[in-house]
Amino acid sequence: MSIRRIEPGKRMSMGVVHGGTVYLAGQVGEPGEDVSAQTRTILAEIDRLLAEAGTDKSKLLYVQIWLADMGDFAAMNAVWDAWVDPANPPARATGEARLAAPEYKVEIIVTAAA
């Protein structure tokens, strides 16, 4: 079975396609923006990377969302709910974690069918 790497770098690839499954690296928004703006930026990048992998958000299988502050849960969900395919919602988990830099409010990791 082949492995295709999307935008490979020195440390990681932005995505990997293997066996009919697409795994995206954690996506973050622009430092300094609020959680809503960061979430919109992240979801646009997820759309772009999924398209590059030959799929789209209707094929999401699992999404893991990390918030720097669970107080931002409602604001993040407002953006998420406007974006997610209502006919094909993925399994999802959301938790609170210290992210790579304090300016990041949210990180989203997705797995999708190719």
C-alpha cells in the first residue's frame, strides 16, 4: 500500500494519505486572533488540505479539537457548526490543553476517508 505525504517538511507532513484514509497534522490559526477567527482560518486550511488529498469535509471520520481555554468552547462551536457538513458530522472530541504557543487558542486535528 502506498503512502502519499502532503507538504512534507523537515519535522512533519501537513497530511498523509494511506489505505484510503487521510490524516492531517494539527492545524492552528493566526497568533493573536480570537478563537473564532483562528477557528475559521483552521477550517479553511482543513478544506484546502482535504481537497489536496482528493476528499472533503463530508468524509470526515474523526476530529480532535484542543482549546487553550474551555471558556472558548461556545465561540469555537459557533464557527464549527456553520462549517461542518450537517448530513455527515464526524465523531469528535474536544479538550483543554496548553498549546505550542500561548497565542494559539485552538488546534484541530482531523482524520478523513479519501
